[in-house]
Amino acid sequence: MQTADAAGHVFDATIALSPLDGDTFTGHTHPAYANMVGPFGGAIGATLLNAVMIHPARLGDPVALTVHFAAPIKDGDFIVAAKPMRTNRSTQHWLVELSQEGEVAAYATMVTATRRDTWGTTESSFPDVPGPDSLPPTPRIPQTAWTRSYDMRFIEGGLDGKRSAEEPSRTRLWIRDEPPRPLDFQSLAAICDAFFPRIFVRRPKWIAVGTVALTTYFHADAAQLAAVGTAPVLGQARASRFEQGFFDQSAEVWSAAGTLLAVSHQVVYYKE
């Protein structure tokens, strides 16, 4: 079982940034969120988001976050620069860059906004699934340390090799931070990348993969995330096409009460 760092939760230690000046911060990778190569992409995305969340010029809450993984990120120190590109009356546009050894390794564009009450509806449907307490925790994957940072309870589409390559790549699972941590925008951003690459579900073997770009749209506000607390959230993911070394991956994350919290879309490189 994961334990919290002395200063708090291990996730907070992972995304922690120290200010250098108004727009620039320093950070460090954390072994708890290591992946097969480099750090878990969800932790990197959450770190880039965190640079905006702690920035003194931030307006409102996150609406959209697109992370581009430009190069492998090495274990160790990095620099994050977050700059508001334009601030309007209710929206703000950001560029965030993570650099190592003087070169950009990942960068993000982001929109924050002050939300207002409007008409609304949800066209997606909360799936009919068993509750988390009725499912066993999934064993962690030794090759990916970051899986120890989550309590995952799969309903379908795990890496158990029980489906044929002809079946769709849909995954449904309950997931929360391990140890439990109240949900916020940073942890939600990481969870949106916590779905195993779809090609691993369709073809149960280890191959080289890497997310190229990941976009997350936040539908919930801070109060709705606070209402979730430390409870598990329901995630489902699927792919549309695998072709010529790339595939897409779409995901939804729901609260147990049936509120759609976020959706994400990513494109992933693979090599055989």
C-alpha cells in the first residue's frame, strides 16, 4: 500500500512546485508515479495544471487542458513556466512549458474561466454498473509503479487477457487515489490519464507506446469536485481506430452520484 509523504499526500509531493519568480517554478519527478519509461503522464499533466492553479494571476477554474508530450522526461529536476497569454472578462488562456536541460519536454495549453449559472443538460448516460464495494481491488502492475498510487476496481476491460482481440477496447472501472485523497482538478486531470493504453486491452502484450497529446475537458466546478471527497469515481474509456502507429483514446469520469466530471481525448503512438 502507498503511504503519504511526511509533508502530506504523495500526489501533492509529486506535483509540488517551488516558485522561482512570478511565472516560473521548479519541480522534481517522484518515484511513486514512475511509468515504464519516465514518469506517469497523468502526473506530468497534473503538474502543468498545478502551475496555473498556484499562479497569482489565475482567473477562475480549469475548463480545458491539452498536454503535448514532446520528449521523454527524465527522472530528476525540471522547470515549469506558466504564462497567461490573454485574459478576457471571464476566460483566461495559458501556455505552460516543462523544460529539462534547457529544452522543452512537455507543454500545455489551458483555458480557465469563471463559471456562471446557465441552462444545462447531460447527453451522455451514467452506465448501469456494480458498485465499487462489490468488486475486488486490482493487483498492481510491477512494471508501472504509478498503479500503486490508485485503488482500481475493474468492471470490464482490465489487463487480464480474458477478451479476444476482436472485442472492443472498452474499459469500465472504479478508481480513486491510494491512499485516499479528496478529489480536485489536479487529481482529476491525472485520473483522466489512468486508463491503460487501449492497445493493451485489445492485444494483451507489452509493446512500446507513448501518449503524444492529451486533452481534458472539465465539466465540474470546484464545489462539485469537493462533494465527491475521497469516494471512488467511475471511469470508462474506449478507442475508435488503431492505424499506422497511432490510436485514439476517449474517456469519461463520473461521480458515484451520476455527475459527469470530465471527458478526455488522447492520441497515442505505438510501435511493434
